[in-house]
Amino acid sequence: MRFKGILLAIMASAMPVPLLAQTAEPAAANDPAAFDTEINAILTKWMAENHIPGMVFGMVKDGRLAYVKGEGVQDLFAKRPVTPDTLFRIASMTKAFTAMSILKLRDEGRLALDDPADRYVPELRGWTYPTSDSPRITIRDLLTHSAGFVTDDPWGDRQQVLSQTAFTAILKAGVPFTRAPEMRHEYANLGYAILGRVIANITKAPYRSFVEQRLLTPLGMTASGFDVLAHPKDKRAVGYRWENDAWAEEPTMKDGAFNAMGGLEVSATDYAKWLAFIVSAWPPRDGADTGPAKRATVRQVMRGVNNAAVFHRYATDGDKQCPGTVSYGMGWRIIGDCDYGTVLAHGGGYPGYGSHVMVLPEYGVAFFALTNRTYSGPSQPVWDIAALLRAKGVIARRAEPVSRDLATFYTAAQTVWSAGTVDALQGRVAMNFPMDRTAANWAKVLAETKAKSGACETTAPITAEEAMSGTFTWKCEKGSIEGTVLLAPTKPITLQALGFAFEGKD
């Protein structure tokens, strides 16, 4: 079935969904709605360039879907507009739910991450490994895509409808390896399909039952699930592919044996609840732990990362921006970014659908976008909008609280500077402190530094890097003092290092 010559018409007549909590009052400067025009321009430009029938973009902040925008249509025939309740297959973003299910089973004592996978999937026991010294594949290997399987995106995507009986036959026959396990990361849908079988065998119920009952239902994701054929047709985004300058409808793939790697269908409204749960795990803190998984368990998705590589942002001109690192954790790509710090990200590519998610734990926000065109991963607009909202001050890195001990020793540092000696630290320093610089030399260095800087305003607050270290900046007549306070791992708390570095004016 083909649909020619209607892309521009759809883009022109697209009905953007009203923002959540939208009012007649102008949006505040820290409200993403204040930048609706810029966000809309990013989305519509990308959609036109990539032939996207429909798309929804969302931002999760403060535990809710703080901004949502639908563009285009979910069905080219009926021309129903995309809304926050339109259902999209999220493809490989399903893997995060599978990984969380495995971690929940670990928390319950029903498996260990370093258990051999064949303990739970007996069909793997007869496999021939590539070398005689190859280790047996573990649950952790499957989670981190380091089991030695070949990349299988095009093949794996079409296995969604595979029956459990047929999957059992594949496993019994064994699979070829591209290398020995644990040698490197190589993305393999097969590994997550096996994890689905692990979950099913341990729980003695279908994989989807565990995810739906233990994750989706507690989070109130009532519209989402794996049995897409049972979902209301008027709510589902029809999947299309673009070829020969025309749209062709992709066949709807029913729930099958590879659902653990990519079968989940969600709405933006529902998916935001999942992301709010993920974001809420940071920072570590006291208090009730009421989610479907413990906060500490959620944070562990960053563990198990392996074979780090250089990362260039998915954003426009991302290769010209500061490079970072990327590794694979458990159902998430873990990125180290110069501006955002730690980023949890993942894409989803599927016949008829494309998606992307970006979680910024240090900012307390998450962004996502879902589309209904084959392999149309919207990573570029997601990262571009994140950059826009960061530049506009809508999102900002969370400030680390200053601990009582750090505040106490910062006060001591101010006294040291004022007095020109370290006498105020008597009995409060770690054993290395006087060995690294004598009291006499401290007095000499302080006098020399104060002569270079001139009078300084020393009332600026200290910025905590963590509970036991921090930095401060004092403005001075001739430049500035860049200071550091580092506490020692002792009880009682002592000071292990103190720094006053002068930087002259340009």
C-alpha cells in the first residue's frame, strides 16, 4: 500500500498537541513551553527531512510529563493526529525493561548476574563455543552484549513473531559465535531474547507477564503492553517505511519469542511514568523506597559497562562538539558527556517505528521521541532540544549539597587565608598534611599568594563536588583565587589537602 505526494500536506496540517498544564498565561522562562516555537522548528524540520508521518516528543521533569508535543498523524488513511496517548512500538528501548526485570529477580535471590545462562536455559548446555578456553555465557554477558554473538539488528527485528517452539529449536541447534564471550561489546538482540527466556523459565510464566505485572502495572502504565493486536486500533500508530519516494505500510508484528528485545508498545503518557521512575533514583538519599524496584537497583543499570569507545553526540554537528565516552550498561548506553555528565541513552529501530530516549540523572530530567517510520531513530532532534533547553536555562545540573563537615573546613580555610598561617587547623589535619608542606612553608606560600592577588572577597560559598570535597572562587584585586578543600577518610573527619591557586586577570 503506497501513499504518494502527501508528506508536505501532512506537515502543513499537523495538529500539535497542547502542552500539559498549558494555561493562557505566558510560560515562565524555565518552562519548556516558553520555547515551543524553537522546539517545533527542530521537530518539523527533522520530520520533513526524514519523511516521518507522525511523531511525539516529551520531556520528563519533577516526576511528570512536563512537556509533550505531537506532530503529524498516526494513520495516513484516517489522518488521526498524534497525541500523548498514541501507542508506538519502542523497539530496543524495551531492553531497559528486560534488564530491570533481571535485576529484580536478582534482588529476590532467584538468580545471580554471574550465573551461567545455561543454568536457566537448558538448551544452551550443548553449545559449541568458539575456543576450548571460552567462558560459559553468563547473565551479565547477555545484559551487556558481550556474549560473543554477531550484531543482528535486521535479522533480530524480524524474529519478533517467532513462536516459542521455534525459538527453542534455534537454541537447541546452537548458534555460531563471532568471537569468544567477554572479548568485546557487540550489540545482539539474540542475547536479550535469551534473557526473556531466562525470566520466563524462572517465573514459570511468559516474559511479558513479569514485565506487565511487576513494572507496568505498579507504574500505572495501563495503556502499554506487548499484545499489540489487543490494543485499540484508533490509538495505535500505524508503522510505515519510506522507499521509492513513497510510504508503504509495514505489517503489524504480533507478540512473539523475541519480545524481550523489542516488543513493547507505549504511549508518551505512559512512557513518561517509566522515565519519572528511572530519574527518581538519583540522587542517592534517605527516605521511603516505594518504586517497583529499589533506587539502588535502578542506579545499577550503569554497572557492567565494558569496552568504552569514543562518543560523538547524536546532535546536529555532534562530531564537532566535545567528544565523550560510551559503553553499554544493562539495557542502556552509558555516556560520559562534558556538559551533561552521565547520560543514559538508547535508541529503538523497528519495522515501522523509530525511537530515542535520553536520561540526564545529574539534571533530573529525561527526553524522548517516538515515531512511526521504519528505523527513523529521532536521536538528533532529542539531543538538539536538550541542548536548546540547557542553553536557555530550562534544565540545569543539580547542585550537590554542602555537607556539614565540608562547610566546617571551608570556614577553617577562610580563617587560614585571613591569618596567613595554618594555626587554626591544629589537631584537625590528616597525618599527610604537615608532611606535604610544613607550617613555615604554608606561611611563606600564603604570603606570596596574597601579594600576587591583592585584597580578596572571601565570602563566596563553596561548591561541593561531593560530601568530602569542594571548590571555591574568590574575586581579588589582581585576579582570583581558585581554591580546593579535600577531606580525609578518617574519623573524626580531618583535612588532607587545601589549595589556594592564584589566577591573574587577562
